[in-house]
Amino acid sequence: MRVTIYGTVTRLGRMVIAVGRSAEVKSYGFPWNCRKNVPTKLAMLDRKLFSTLVKRPALLFSLVPGVKIAHCAKEVLDGKWPQRPKSTLDDVLRTADMHYEHNEMRELYDFLKDFNDSSEPELVWRLARATYELAKASAKEDEKKRLIYAAFALSEKALKLDEGNFACHKWFAILLDEMAKYEGVKYRLQRSPEVKQHFERSIELNPRDPTSHHCLGYWHYSFADLAWYQRKAAEAFFASPPTSTYSEAIRCFEHAEQVQPNFYSMNLLMLAKAYTKEKDYLKAGVYLTKLRDFNAKTVEDVKAMEEGEKLNQEVRIRIQYQSK
């Protein structure tokens, strides 16, 4: 009898553990999440035998180390275990931001994708960002395009939900420009003033966000760096096409560094490029040195550092030429 009970308890314990794993026991623990699954699984066992076993828990615990989980299953069936409290919005956002900070973009997307129909702007813009990050990482152009359009649609939704949220404006502007690249030069130029306006609005709402300053700086740099034929094309679409200067781009990039020094490899690279355009090679060299020492965490960081190394060779030559 003792051997029979031992074998049955072992089977029961393994079965309950399997149920727990299927309900993501690693994240939340068996009693909280398996309540709905356990009764169905236990129905496959002889309920009379199960009832007999759980009436003698002391015997069970002496037979199989850790078999308390079997008794726990009985309590789940009897409704003695309370339900785990539902995660609050703050819990969800905290987990999402943790994934983002650790550059776990696939995990971030998988975590947030179930909130696709959410009406909470903080969730929607984060899902738009996660979708965009997947697009950047994709090696397939068709998939990248699909993800960019999906991310833009989410950013539109987030902005409609909360026009007073700086992040909604920032990610709408970023994704509007990314989406516009697929619609052609004319369309992108036509939407460019709108992109700028949303970056500016984002800064108005939160001047302490370095990324918004960087993005606005990139906008200024892009229009300052237009080739003559691109300017001619812009004049065909606008009576007064958008214009800017490298000094205006530098102002934005520098502001981003003041808010949070060394926050982004691309900001260091863009400062070096803008100062090079202004022929201030010493300043460019300062930021290229910072970029060289940057702690790379992403593919984008690595690419920025590689480009910076190439630019550094040019800057060194320029500095030597000036010193003669």
C-alpha cells in the first residue's frame, strides 16, 4: 500500500508541477495561476484516490520530499488559495521599461503585444516603440516595412488618446518620418514640417527628455545637409521649403547632452559630424573621443562607433592641416 501511494503521489506531484509550468509558474508561482488549469488536469486522476491521499497529508509529505504541492492542489480546488491580485498599470510599465533598458526588444514586444487594443496611451506608445525596434532589427525589407507601418498606426492611436503626453508626440514624429520614407521623397518633404512640430511639442511638454532634443537636432541637420538637387526638388513641392543650419542642429544636440551626458551614441556621432561641417575639428574630436569610449550595448551603438572611427581619421588630418 505504501509503495502504491508513493507511486501515485509521485505521478500527482509531477502532473501538478507540469500544470504549474504551463501556467508560467516561474513568473508568478503555482497557487496563483494554476487555479483554472488544475481542476481540469486532476479530473484525469481517480478522484477517490486523490481524496484519500489529501486526507493524509502527513503521510504524503513523509513519502515524497516537496510533495506539499499535492496538498496545495487540493486547497486550490477547495478555493482556499486567493487569486493573485491583477497587475497594476505601474507594474506593467515597470516591466516594459526594464526590458527596454536591458535591450530585450523581442521580450518587450512579446510582453506588450497583447495590449494592442488598449486605450491606455502609456501602453500604446510603448508598443509602438517596441514594434519599431523590431523593424530596425529585421533583415527582411518586407517585414521591416510592415512593422514600420504597424508602429506608425500605434503612434497615431497613442497621440489621439493623449495629446498632452510628450512621448506620444515624440514617437508619432519619429514614426511619421520613418513611414514617410516608404511613401517617396515628395511625401516625406510634405510631412517634414509636421515632424518638426511634434518634436517641438514633445520638448515643450518635457524639456528634460534628451531624445526629443536629439531628434529635433537630427531634423535640423538633415535639412542643413540637403544637396543642391534635393533643395531644388523641395522647391518644387513648397513655396518656402524647410531650411535649417548646422549650428541649429548643434544647439539641439548639445542641449540633449546637457540634459543627460553620453546618453546615446548617435548623439555623440551627430555632434562630431555637425562640428566637422562647421569646420570646428577640435570640438568634433572631443565628441569622437567620447564616442570611442562609449559602452556599446546595441547594434546601432556599434555602427555609430564604426562610423565615428572613420570620421576620426578625417578629423585628425584636418587638425594637422590647420596646425601647419
